[in-house]
Amino acid sequence: MQRARQELADRLRDIRLDAELTGKALSAAAGWHEAKTSRIESAKQTPSDSDIRVWCQVCLLPDQAVDLIAASRAADSMYQEWRRLHRTGMRRLQEARGTLYERTRVFKVYCSTVVPGFLQTRGYATALMSAITAFQGTPDDVEEAVRARMNRNRILNSESRRFAILVEESVLRYRVGGSEVMLAQLGQLLSATALPQVKFGVIPFTAQARPMWTLEAFNAFDDARVHVELLSAQVTVTAPGDVVVYLRAFDRLAGLAVYGAEARVLITDAISALG
């Protein structure tokens, strides 16, 4: 959180310097004390939305205000450690996301390591959440968390929503929970390819001259909000300029994927490899 605040402060300072204004000059034009400008630039004071608009106006860059305001609003919640989110277990987070999922109409999901939550079977989700709980050392409420995820995943059957889901081929090969769990999970993916509201793509190992490298998992909600999953934390991206970066990456990754019959061939190959 403090890092995000400092980044915002640095961006405001750069805008002032690019405008060739001293702190004293900006303060005078903005109508506040010079000490306020100093506190904002050192991240000791959080600027209000109005402060940011005035700052950008004085620096003759009013179009920068929208992104900066979004960054400021997101700073408190943009970086949340998993241990903090899971401090009472995993169920609460699964349930808390229900509101966001209900209001979203277009989902874009990219995963490079595990099957996306939307498509997980009960067995796969149990194995994965058990591993996460053990690694983080957080309270074990895996059974309740899996039940909450399965309830939430009913949204996948909603014909009023659209789901664009991409996985790297490696996701089909990583054996989470053992062969039987993976067999059921891969069967679930085969079924998902037939859903009209789901566009499921697999980026094959053989994809040539990739214009986009393998990334961390991320989920985009109505092209307005992105959740990025790191090992230690979830990063929430809401600044329009930053969201666009992830959407552009998604489009490039989508261009590498195969769909329909070709995707099913890769899934059946992974099933065959289970022996």
C-alpha cells in the first residue's frame, strides 16, 4: 500500500517537473500552502480527488487526472497479501467476491499454472486449496471454501454473461491432486468447450514466435478491473491506463491460443498422458 502511495506521489512530482514548475509555483497556482505540496510529493499526505484535478490542471495536463484519481482510490486495496486475505481461512474470500462476480457481464481469465477457478472440479479445488492452506499456514476451512467456490461457479451457466478463458498447455499437464483428480478435471474442461457462453482457449507448447511471454494469472472484470495473482498477494488494478495494459496482453495471448476442436485435441492428449 505504501509503495502504491509513493508511486502516486512520484507521478505527481514528475508531472510538476515536466511542467517546469517549482513546488512554490505549483502551490501558489493551486491556492494552498507550499508545505502541502511537499507532503503530497513525499507521500506523507494523500491527495484528495480535487487536489489531483487541480494539480493536473495547473500543470496543463488535465487528461492525466482520471488515471491518477483511480490509482489513488485503489492504493489502499490494490496490494493485499494472501495471508491477510486468508487470515480466517479461504471461505470468506470466496463468498466476498460474489458481489463482484454477480455484477460482471464479461470475464477475461488467463492462467499459466493451474485451472481457473471457474472451471475447477470439486476434487481439483480441494487439492489446490489444501496445498495453498498448508503453504501459507492459514486456518484450514478448505471444505467450506470449496463449497463456496462451487456455489459461485454456477455463474458459468449464465447465458447473459460471456467468459473468455485462456490457459497455457502446461496447465493441462500439471498433476494437481493426482491422476484421478486430473482425469475428472480434464473431462470438465472438455465439457466447458461446448458451452456457448464460454470461449475456452489453450496456448500450445508449439506456439511460434510468441509476441507475449507467459504471465502471472489475471482476471479482468468488464474490462474495468483486473485481479493479478502473485505468490504472496493479490494486486487489484483499476487505473484505466494500467487495465488497458492487461487487456492488450490478453488480446495478444488470445491470438496464440487454439479453440474448439483443436483445444479438445490438446485436452485429450493430456488425458492420454495420464496413463
